[in-house]
Amino acid sequence: MRFWTGASLVSICPQCKSAIGRKGADLEAIGTVAELVPTSSPFKVGMDARPQKGMRPFHIAGRLQLSTGEGTWDEWYVGFTDGTWGWLAEAQGGFWLMMPVKPPAVPAFEALSPGETLDLGGYGSFAITEVREATYSSAEGELPFVAPPGSVFRYADLSGADGSLATLDYGDGPTLDGFYVGKPVALASLGIAELVAWSDRTVSVKALALNCPNCGGALQLKDPANTVRIACPSCGSLLGSADTKDQGPPSKFTVLEKLAAVPFKPRLPLGAAGALRGHTYAILGALQKTCSSGGEDYFWTEYLLKEEKSEAYHWLAESNGHYTLLEPVPAGEVKDGPRVASFRSKTYRVFSRSQARVAGVLGEFYWAVKTGEATEATDYVSPPRMLSKEKAKKEIAWTEGAYVPPGEIAAAFALKEPLPSPEGVGACQPWPHAETARLWWKTAWFLALASIVVYFLARLITPHAVVYDQTFDLADSARGIYVARGSTTSTSADWSQSDAGAPKPANPIAAREAADNALAAARAIVSEPFETKRGANLAVDLWAPTNNNWVAVGFNLISEATGEVRSFDMISDRYAGIDGGEHWSEGSQNRRLYVPRIPAGKWVLRLDPETEAGKAPPSFRVRLTSGVPHVSHLVWVILLLFVIPTLLSFSKLTFEGRRWAESDFTSAGAERDEDGEDDK
Amino acid sequence: MNPMKRFFQVFGGTLLLAYSLAAFSGWEMSGNTKRNTLPPGARNAGGYRTWHFWSGGK
């Protein structure tokens, strides 16, 4: 017997399988180990690792094989050149290098529960992910502890917030025997030259293409070394080892549960391989799961995938035609709350919580799956991503992933028929117009800014000019007659005087009408001709120092060349006062009006001011400016630019409403009762 | 590119072009102005002032 590593206390005889312990210079037989169960582990005793930077070289000195009765896995005892040692652990396709450290104060084994958080002082906080018992079923090479083969170990696996992992080893007693802390390692980083790729190891066990002992149907196993249960895709019968301590190879599986027909028909073919979102997958099996809510049973399918490069197990969940690709994440990196959960700085809102039950299984599985198996399943969403928790009595598992459109699934696995169209809105289905909306909003902002630039450019560059600007003063307050300020030509008053000599009608009504006409004519003001240089709009500004009075002006723009007349009215009125101790005001001294399409040419302006007798403002001013870019046009353009993206964004509200209508919770996280009402 | 994405770019671009033309040409939408034509005989200072034309022509 040889002990390669100084810390080793036991060596397994390769010939007789005896476990030989050393006590000082003496050797002691402590039992015989069983035959090793073939696994798909890439490691072998005797391998040397020359890892990349950050890790020390080590030698694989021994192998411990453990079984929970639901699965068997290897832990590799490694010795470092400085005499220290650790464990290279593997489970569910992942690898961790664990080092023994000083045990912290921890609760008794019976007090541990998956999902709880343990504060381990200087080691940090850890989430308990698994609390189990495992049997020391076999070993080879050397081991750093003395225990008879067949011993039962109690342990708790922990997950740290920084991605670290830890194991509390309680041995077979209530108190802690050992504490191991480590980090996940990538196979490629270990620098082990003799490593065999998973696909090649699978090929090496291709002899495990079996026939179902119940129906004789062919079973093409993709992951035979890790397979603990097989549900025959032809007859649905569940195959496995009846011995809970020795799962044995699939070739020795017997019928555990006989079925006459497959329990369900998965939409994806089991055994199919394909590349999806940067991973190469093989579909190992499918679980049909169910839960009850509001008196109704809901069903969905979860496909077990083997990721070929990392050898990890991923999941593809399908519900109502919606697919979500999920992969395991460390529980210690998840912060779980009643309404939200967060993982790596991303927050997810709770969407559903149910007692999920396995209703049917098909394909191959790495654990002892069975129908009726129940877990508490909670889904949190942040479309297009989902964070999912499955909690059982002995373990808790978190997965995180993203929505995958059915077309992408069909293409990845080269399906001959397209997958059925999804029904409704998926839990983490992204709003399909998100990218379009982003582009539209971006375009709208860009074009709105461009419109503003155009507006100011037009104001700066285009030849807009004041073509008429005149102030009119009140000349006759009794009759409300105004005259142009500084005018030396005939005024309205003059014209009024000339009209005064006309014969008066005998009929009183006609006489009154004639008098009104005469007064109106007296008030009328006719401007000197002015010229507009180009065909454009005309901004008309009216201003008067009105203060609790008004002046209304009738405008008539008359083209000297064509006789075309444009008529409109404007009013300057401003009222203000104090009512009930509060100041109020209304109206405006300034008014502006745009007259469309005024051709170039000579124009005359006729004004008909009208005001309240005795309350006429002392003056008013009229200014005409040709070719003024209209700011309201800019406003309309900006409104039009934003109205369409806004409408599109409103459709997102409808989409989200449909999504959350399917949820056990409101979008704010309030739980709905069985009738769908918010739980106050 | 997705036609839906292209639609808004075309719509917005057309709108901006139309607005640019309107802004630089001084185009104006029809407002609350009435159009009329002065008879040739009235196209003089007296005619502009003649109230009977305006009141009778309304």
C-alpha cells in the first residue's frame, strides 16, 4: 500500500477493495468498499492538474463515491504540493474545488432548512440549498478520513452571495465535523491534459442503447452514466433500480411503474440535439407538471437539457406554447422577497406561486424522478427574463433564463413541423413591439429636434418683413373715431364731414340706418398702399392699451391689382379686478392672427375699429409681417411625431394587462385570491 | 428592415419635409378669413372707403 498524500488516512486496495487505514506506522483494515458505479466523471485517480493562474497544481489522490438513494456522484480527493488537501466535487454537471477551513458556529443539523440564510461570521452569509444524508458507497485511491464503507454522512450545501459554495459536514452526529468552502471551476481551467470531453465519454458508453423491459421499445440514452430513471418514450413505463442504495447502470434497470401508454406527448422530440442561444443541447427528458388554481388544473412541460460543453443540466419550460430557457444559478446570489426577487442587480416581480406536481415523465433523468413529486414553485419575471425557484423538503433550486420564441426552438432542434402558435401572453414574453417602439421614439425625438431647428432656421433665413406698422389714436372719443398717428392726409373724420352733407331719408328707420352707415364710414380707416415682396402668410398683430375696455377691429386686406379682399376680425380686450379678495384677469391686449397665402403685390388695409362709447382705449396699433414661420405648425408637427409612438406604447399597457391577468399576483405584487380578486 | 419600423421613419421624414417646405415658404393653413373680390369700379380710395359696398356686399 502506498500513500501519495501526507494527509491521507485511508487507502483503498485496488485489488481486493479493502479500505486500509493508517494509525501512525500501523495499518488497519476498516472494511471493504463496493464496486464503483460507472459515472460520466471526466476525472481519474492519478491525474495531475496544472491549473491556469490563481490556482495551485494538485494531484487527484482518491475518489469518494456518494449516494443519496436518488443519485450517485463522485467527490475527488486532491492533494496539493504543499501538503494541504481539498475536494474536487461534482454534481449535476458542475465542478467545485472545496478546501477545508475552520468550522464556524452553526445550528444543529436538524435545525437546518433549505432556503434559509446562515450568517457564518467572517465567512459571510450563505443560503442553505440542500440538507441531506448520503451514503459512502464506494471509493478508490486515498481518502483523508477514516470511516467504514457504508457510513452515512449528513451534510448541508450552502451557496454564498459571491458565487462561493460551502458544505457543512455533520458526519453521522449532530455536530459539525468539517466545513469546506470553494468556488466553481471550469474544466478547461484545470489544466488536466487527460480530460475526456463529455460527448466522447457518452460515445464510450453507447452500448447502453437499451430496449424497454416492458414494451421492448428502443431506448437511446444520451446521458447513460448519470441516468437514474428512464421513462420509456414508447410505453411510458418508469425504469430504474429497485435498490435505493445502488442505482446501478441503466442496463440493470427494471420496471418500477408499468404504464399502458405514454402519459403525454411532448412537442419536442426527446433525444434531439441542437444549438440554442450559444449552447449545444441534447434533450434528455420531459416532465409534465400541473398545479391547481381556482378549481382549475394547469399543465406545462419542462424539458431537461444537457449542455454539452459545461455538462450542466438546463431546462426548457413550455407553457401554452411559450418557451423559457433556464439554467441553474447559485441560490446565494438570489435575494428573495414576497413580491420581488433580485439576482445579479436585476429585479424580478413575483408572477406565480404554486404547489407544482409531476403529472408525467418521459425520457432519462439524473435523479429518481417519479409522478406525484411535489415542489413549491415560484416564478419571478422581468420580461424577457425569468427567475424561478423550486423548493422541496430537502433542497431548493433557483434557475434563471430568458423567453425563447417558438420559431427559434424549432430552428434549433431542426423540427420538421413548426411549433404551435403560443396562446395568450407568456409570463416573461417580451412585448413584441419593444424594439419598434424604441426606434419610433428615437426617431420621433430626432425629428422633433430637427423640426425645431427648421423653425428657427426659417425664422432666421427666410425674408420675413414688417410690411405695415401703424398706431392709431383716438380722435373722437364720443364716436369712437381713430386716426393714424402722424397722418397728414385726409382722415376718417374728414370723410365723415364730407358725408354729412348727404340728404337725410324721410323714413325714420332708413334715417337711422343711414346714420349708422355714416358713423361706420366715419370710423373706417384706409391705409396707404403697402407691398408684400413674396407670396407667404401674413402675421397680423393688434395691440391696444385696453384696461377693462375693448376695441374690436374689422380688417379688410385689399389687393390693388386683383381686388381680392381678405376679411377678418380681431379684438384687444383685457379685464382685471378683485373678486372676493382674489385678483382675476381675462382677455389680452395683444392678439395675433395668421392670414394664409397672401400673394406678392400691393395691398391696402381697411380697418373698421369699434369700441364701447365712452370707454375707448386711447390708441391701438396694427402691424403686418409677411412670411412668418408659424409656431403652431411646429407644435402640430411635434404632436404628430409623438402621437404614433405614444399609441404604440399604449398597446404595451394592453399587453401587460393580458400578461398579469394570467398571474397569481397583480403587477404590483399583491396576491390574488382564488376568485382572481386582489388580496388586500 | 421590419416594414413597421420603416413606416414611422417614412412618415416622420415626410412630415419633417412638409413642415420644412411650409416653414421656409411661409405657408399657412386656411384660417378664419373670408375671401371676396372688390368690383373693378370700386378699386380706388373712395371705393375702399365706401361703406355701402361693404355693408351691401356682406
